[in-house]
Amino acid sequence: MTMGSPFSGDIHANHAWRIYEAINSHKVTEIPGGIDFHTKPPVRTLALWSPLDGVVLPSTSAGSGNDADERIEMPVTHMAFAASKSAVKQVVAVLARELAAG
């Protein structure tokens, strides 16, 4: 599950990559550990995204094509994905649904 994360399209199509590079010792395109953001993991994926994000473009956090199994729109700002009471309730509901589905 991603929460407002830029996993699809251009990794530079957001307002956070410069900050990421400023506080890390590597470029956003050279993330350690061999993580490939352009290859879908071999497990079910859920993309939580917001048209109100303000930090990450919706097109990169919602994904396109087959790079996410499900896309769930949440009307929150970027930081509210994990801080807003309504958003946390929605995340918990999504996780409960996924656990029940097995």
C-alpha cells in the first residue's frame, strides 16, 4: 500500500524530490537497495492518492495502467494521509477489507 507516494511515471514529477536529495546522500533515481519503482511488486498493490495532495502529483501517486491493482482516492492533503482522523479510519477500513479477503 502506498499513501501519496510517487511510484508511477516521472520520479521528479513532485515537489519533494529536491528535499529528498538534500537530506540523503544519494539522488532520488539512485535509491539504495535496488528498489525499482517502475516494476510492480509480485503482490496485490493498493495506491491511496489524493487530488488535494499538494506535494505529489495525483498522476504519479494514483498510478496508471497495470502498475497498481487498486486506486483509492482520498480527499486529503499529503500529510493528512497519516494524520487526519478520517483518513486513518479509511486506511484501517481498507486494510480490514484486504485482510478479510485473504
